[in-house]
Amino acid sequence: MSDSWNYTESPVLYPLDTGRLRRVIETAAQQASWGRPMQAGQGLGIAAHYSFVSYVAAVVEVAVSAKGKLSILRVELG
């Protein structure tokens, strides 16, 4: 990795903590009730990122209509 991956913050002081990232993902999933039954045409997606010495995750609940129109129903952040 280049020296700029941590946005000039010291990787010694602020190393990537995969355990912390996992807890952020688990928190977002729990808040969104990940694993619950869903209606046909609905689903959940999850994304996580480490940037600027911060850990973030989001779960997005979506629905697709019979005509293929995508709607965002809910977003939970962790």
C-alpha cells in the first residue's frame, strides 16, 4: 500500500482493525433485522468501508416492482 491509504494518519496509531469493521457490520445488520423473512421482490444489501480513520456500514432494504422499478425502502447505518 502507498503511504496515503490512511489519509495521512499514522498506520501505527490507527491500523486497520478488521474486528472493529466486523462489529460495525454486525451492528448495521442487527438494526436492519438481517435474516428476517421478506416478501417476494424485496431484499437487503450491505456495504462496509474504512475511510478517514472511521468505520461505516449500511444496510439498504429494496423492492423491485413487477415492471422492474427499484425502490429504496429503508437504510440502516452502523
